[in-house]
Amino acid sequence: MNTKIALLVHGYNGVPKIYEYFQKELKRNGYNVIIPEFPVREDITIGSYFEVFDKYKDQINPETILIGHSIGNAMIVKYLSANNLSAKAYIGLAGFGNPFIVNGRDDLNKVVEPLGLTDIETNGFKKLVEKRYAIYSNNDHIVPFGNLQEFPKMIGAEEFLVPGIGHMGKKSGLEELPIVIELIINNC
């Protein structure tokens, strides 16, 4: 395979602004960047995400880099494990593997509840993805800090705590996150 592929998977509210930065920087480094439009908000189910993943299944191979944000992380783990698909590297942003409750957000809670990862899924993912990284912050307003800390351990990822970047979605206003590009260029 000559084509370097980066597949970016968004979360609950759609494509975060930070993906524009990733797309620009990765293209500059020779990557074909794919940002599928997955369902958002109340339309999110595991099945609905898998339907979109299926359209890009042939783009996921042992040379592919996967980046997930929030809910997108659990979906990546579940999909790769269910389909026995290998990837070169995975970088998770604000990932979680156990459900949690956000007070006053029944819409979000209904989506998050079925996303708990099983040992079969996490163990499969560890075997399928060569390099795994998880980035999270100390001021995420959605995912509880304990869940953020637990996720890298669940998937055997090298973890990076980056203070002050929130959930890395639209509300955080984050426009650049050089550590992601550095991990890909230097380690993948």
C-alpha cells in the first residue's frame, strides 16, 4: 500500500473544529484524509455508525491511522473488533469505554449507555491496532475524569493528559492540537 490513509471519526455533535487542523496538517504530510459523516445526537446508535463504517471498510488496513473523538472512540474499538480489521495506529481524543451519566442530558445518556466496551472488544482491539494513544484533559465538561483515565488502560494505549483543552469539541474552541500530528509523523 502506497496511500497513507487517516480516517477521522467524530462524536455526538458531529465533526469538531479540530478536525480541520488535522486534515490540513495530515494532507500536508501526504495523507489521504477521510472524515465520514456519521449520525449525530439522538440518531446515534451502534448500528447506524457501523453502516457508515461499512462504506469505508476497504480504507481500513494495516497502514491506516484512525482518530476518534468522544463517542467515536468506542465506535472505532467496537467496529474494528467486530470486523477483525487491523490498523497501523489509533489516536483517541476524550475517549471512554464505560458509560456515564450527565445530569440533565437524557439525550446524551441514551446514546452513551450502550457504548460500554467488553473485554472481548478491548482485547481484540489491542491485537488489531499496532500503536494506540489516548489524549484527554483535566477539564472535560462531558466525560468524567475517571472515565478518561480508565480508557487508555482498557485499550492498552499510551496516555497523554493535556491540561485545559476540555472535551476538544465545539464548546472547547480548540483549533490546533499539534501532539496528534507529532505522534503520527514521529511514531507511525
